[in-house]
Amino acid sequence: MIEKTSYDSPEYDVFKSNVKKLTGLDLNSYKNQIHRRVHMLMQRWNISNYDVFFKTFKENDQKLREFLDYLTINVSEFFRNPNKWTELQDVILPRLIQSRGKKQLKLWSAGSATGEEPYSLAILSMEAKLAPQTPVLASDIDQGAIALAKRGHYLKRQLINIPKELVGRYFTTSDGGETYIVNSEVKSRVSFQRLNLIEDTFGDDFDLILCRNVVIYFCADTKTALYHKFFKALRPGGYLLVGSTEQIFDYRKIGFESAGAFLYQKPA
């Protein structure tokens, strides 16, 4: 059993440093929940030594994938929380198109995991007949998740929220209908990039940023710093949509205006 006090041990500090060098994840930026998940996985693997634990997933890609998936929250469905996607389609995108006076918007899925969210955003952009010259930016710290996202293969259950006509329009099937493959036109609308939200610099002039179910384990200071970076990355009038458990309580101090539940706007 790993004791809670080991969070502050020199051995754990070395482990965190090694994880950052290997994956880019800075565990110091997270609340204690993420540390508990580290120790829960160690117990699952029947490992009590940090060096052995690190060596186990450093030398085994499948174990590394399991480690990263266990620590991070990857979106597992297309159009997760459908009511928010309806709001984006029926209200936010038309409003942005009208305010910009053109059908070319800059969209970003920050923390794109295995691709369900950016592909959902790409489908919305195609339904709204946005110009294809500026693909949806999809960024994640996990190179393995990006590789899976680029492949674009998903299980039938992951498409449960997509209307049948859109499934037929934007996916093909294999394995007797159990696997759904994002078509090439949708894929061409997404540009994947490895990016560390905490440490890396962002682009600018985004019209819409989605960062959902990503910062749930971040400590308060890290969240605030990240939301300031998002604010700076948005165009005036642009929107930030966060997850349904990630309300920004100090959004006014950052400069945002509330535009709805879990939706914030940079003043025009």
C-alpha cells in the first residue's frame, strides 16, 4: 500500500520529473486527485516502487497508453452533451458567421484526446458550410491519442449522439457495422498538433475554443493561468466552451462575459 504522505516524498518528486521528461505531463499542475490515480494504478499493477512503476510504462508502449489514459480524461463519444452541440450549431456558429461577415472561422479543440470532439466540430463546420481553408485545430499532449485520432476508427456506441443522416454522410463502416471510420473529407477538416496547454504558447484570433473535461484535475492557479491564455488567444467576440463540471467562477476578472451555461465570450 502506498501511503498518502508519499505525495511529498523525494522518490515521488523524481517520479514526477521523469514523467514530465517522458510525456510532457507536469503532475505538479494537478490537484491531489491525479496523484491518487497514480497510486491506484500502481496498486492495480501490484507495484509499490516508483522507479519500477516508471520503468514499466517507459519500456512498454501499451502500458504507457494505459498510464496516460488512466490519468487523463479522454472524450469517448461524438457530440458529447448533445444540447451544447445543438447550441453551437443553431446559435453560436451562425452568430460568429454573421459577426465576421464570412464563412471562414478559426476553431480549436484544446485537449482533443482520441478525436471525437474535433471531428464533431469538423462535422458542424461542414454542416454550416464553413470554408475548408482553415481546418479545426485539434491539440493534445498525448502523442498516442493523436495517432489514434488520426486513424479515425470508432466503435458504434461512440456515435450514439449523432443523427443517422450525419452518420451516413460522414462515416463508413467495417467489421459488419461494428466499426465506424471518419471519411476523408472530415479528416481533411482537422489539423492535429501535439501541444502542452500549460507550457506551450498558443496561436491567436480563434473564434471558438472548446476545452471540455480537460482541466478538471488542474489546481486553481493552473486553471486561472490557462483561462487567461485562452482569453488572449480568442478574437474579440470569440467564445470559450468548457466542460459541464468546469464553471469559471472568476471569469469577469479574466475579462470574459458569460454567454450561457459553461460558455464564455471575449467582449467584442
